[in-house]
Amino acid sequence: MVEANDLRPIVCKFDGTATANADRLRRVRDIVRSDPLRRFVVVSAFGKYTHSDHDCTSLLMLCDAHVRLGYRFDPFFKPIAERFRTIVRDLQLEVDIQRLLDEVEAGIMTQAEGNKCYAASRGEYLMAVVVANFLGWPFIDATEVIRFSADGALDSAATNAAIAERLSQVEHAVLPGFYGSLPDGRLKTFPRGGSNITGALVAGSVHAARYECWTDAAGLVCPAPGAEPVGRMTYAAFKALPEGGVKIFPAEALAVVQETGLLLNLRDTDRPEHPGTLIVPDHRALQ
Ligand code: ASP
């Protein structure tokens, strides 16, 4: 898949199933450490832990909606704060998580009007700070490198240049997925599932050997429930899956992957040794 003498970096994106709790984050650390080429990591906010709880981003969006309507939002903020405190405590990290949570809580109240995407973006922000501390790697905020134009469209040229420049200065980095900045400094998020887009932009800009998206088994391409994942398929075959594969990987992210001709590798966090599904440009189908 990656030639033995290929020293290009591997970009790993971990979704909300991979960042759901301390145990899963330990797995993330082991996966990252098991290959020195895994130099750049993009993280999602925590996802559901049990079937009955909520993912971080949905809770943050509920906080935001309540502030706008003039209602209290602490019932939605509390489970977020509790989850981050538990993760930091279980991993014994030296992150002043309470200070960060207080800042975010205050920010949700004060920024709801002018900075529409502020609240939704904070799960990725907090998770990237936590994971950077856990790995002992630099945290690079997405606002530094993911750039949107004033009309809200992604500024691909500015983004690619900023990522290439910033990441050339570091050996490793952890970046939050899902958001970036507008020219006036306000935050802007991608559509839901957008950390996949951030990861694809990072992978494209650093000419990654492959872009690994780590998730649970539900995010792999399997011919039938419980069957082994498909080993290799083309972009075209992936897009021909029911709903164009978007349940697994959003169409916007696939467009970025395709534009840059990246090898997209869907991997299972529970079975790190399994090579997962490799999605390749159509012309590489036979290689
Ligand atoms: N946390 C965001 C969401 O739930 C982005 C992502 O996970 O990709 O949509």
C-alpha cells in the first residue's frame, strides 16, 4: 500500500467513535505511535458513548439554540463538561480543562450572535487540545490554516498554502477537524461530518502517502453485515455504493480526496492490524 521507501507522511483522522472516551483515546495513541509516518492527526469531537447519549457537536448546537432563544443551556453543556473532565482525569493529563470549559461556556453565551459557528466548533477544539497533550505533540488550531472566503466558500488555494507552510515547520501536529476561519476572524464550520473534509485538505496539502480515516466497524465498506471489509475499491465503485458511500464518508470530503488523487484508507479502530478498505483513483484500480 505504502512502499517501504516511501517517506511521505500519513494523515490520520479519528472520528467521534475513536475519541469517545479514555480507552478509545489510548487506542488512538497506540495506532499513531505504531507508525512513525503517522505525523499529522485530525480529530473529531467525541461521539456517542452509549446508544442513549448524545454526540458532542449535537449538544453544542443545542446549547447555541437555547442561548439564541434566551433559555438556559446548562443541561446540554453539563454532559460535555463531564465527559471532557473524565477523559482528562482518566488519561491523567496536565490540561487545565476546567479553564478551557469555562472559556467555552462563556464564549457560547457571548458569541452566539456574531459568531454563528462558534459553539458547534468547540468540541473539535477541546478534543484536539486534549489529544495533542496526550500525544505530546503541538496543537495547531484549524483557524490558522483552514480558510473560508467572505462569502462562506472554502478558499482552497489559501487553505492549501497555509497548511503546507504551517505543517512544514513541525514534525508532528494535532488539528481540530470541522472548522476554519473567515477573513474577519470569525469561525465557520463545514457541514456535519466535516472533519473528514479537514483531514482530506491536510492530506492533500502535505502530499500524504495515504489518508487514513479511523472509525468503528460501522464506517467500513462491508458487502454484508458482519462480513470482512472490501479490501480495495475505486472512487467510482465507492460512489456507486447506496447513497454514494456518503453514510461512510461525506460527498464533500470525497470531492477533496478525488481532486488531490489521495489514497483513502478506511480503518477500524477496534482492529488496527486489519488494513481496512483502500479507495483508489480509478486509473490505479489495477495496480
Ligand atoms: N463533530 C462534527 C459532527 O458531528 C464533525 C465531525 O465529526 O466530522 O458532525
